Amino acid sequence: MNRSDQVSFTRMDEGTYEDYQLLHELEADYLNGTPKRILAQLAAQGEESLSGYQISRLEHGLQSATRAERDGADIDWIVAALIHDIGDGLSPQNHDRMAAEIIRPFVREEVSWVVEKHGIFQMKYYGHHYDWNPDERDQFKDNPYWQSCADFCERWDQMSFDPNYAMQDLDHFAPMVYDVFGRKAWHADHLKPGVVVGLPPSQH
């Protein structure tokens, strides 16, 4: 970066109007690169991810998204299924909440809530093996998105650990990632608080 492309300050309270206008312009370019960075992080999960499973975390996301697409889900659900475990690399203890914060500004509230809570809902399938409460998710029973999360886990998440499942590759989903993460963040047109779309009927 040239010196002309850098601010004059070394502490923020000394920044000028011109400094912050420059940062605003540079930030816009950086924000436009978000979809590319999302795809790069997903691709990295094909090289390094949790061991012990028969497939990588990338393949798990691809399988989940492929199932969503084949069920006729909308683009919000498909991209959410693709990236729902994207936080595993840097934040395995709260990967669900990390993934939710990544996608929250760009999809309807129902979808980001499901991504945020899917870790607790998934305990239904294995919690008893660790003497955990497999019904921990029932604390959210009165939430309008509860059934959407239960269905997401049942039909797309917990099903997608199969090395023999014919899944789409990352290039297939790339245009959808660019579409969703290219939206104007926090715009009312796609946040839709309180709207329950639910999952489409299963095609399997």
C-alpha cells in the first residue's frame, strides 16, 4: 500500500475527515471481497478439519447444501446449510454462533437463528452418549423458529456424513454465496424478522 493510501494517524482520536473518508472507500472494496473469503474458508475445511469423521467439514457442508437444494429450498437455506459449520476451525466450542454472526446481516432472521441454535438441536442425536441432556433444545420450544431448526438438523445436518453421497462441489454453490453475501447488510428486504418460511417438503 502506498503512503497516499494510508491514514495520517497512529491513534484513532487524531484521525481527520479525509482519513476516515479514505477508510470508508477502502472498506467498500474490502466488503465486496467477503464472498471470496467465505469460499476460501470453506475450501480450507477440505484440508484441515475435525478428525474421526468419514468426511471433511467441507464435504459435510456440501452434502447439507446439496440436500437443501434437492429439497427445493430457497437460497437462504442452501447457503446457510453450506456454511453452518464454517466456525469450526477458529471457534469449535461455539462454532454455531460464529457461523450465525457471519451470515446474520444477509439472510432472514429465521435462517440465522437456526444456524445459531443448530449445535444445541443436534444434541438430540448424541447427547445421551455423553450424559448430556439430548432435549436441551426444548428450552426454545416456544420460539417460532423451533420447528425450522429441528427440521434443518433432521433432514440436512445430521444426515450429511456419508462418504458415498453424491454431492455438488463448491464451485456449484459459489454463485449462491456471491448472491447472498453480496446483499446490502442489514437490509429489511432480506432480514424479515418474525417471518417463518420453514423447510420445503422433503423430496426423499
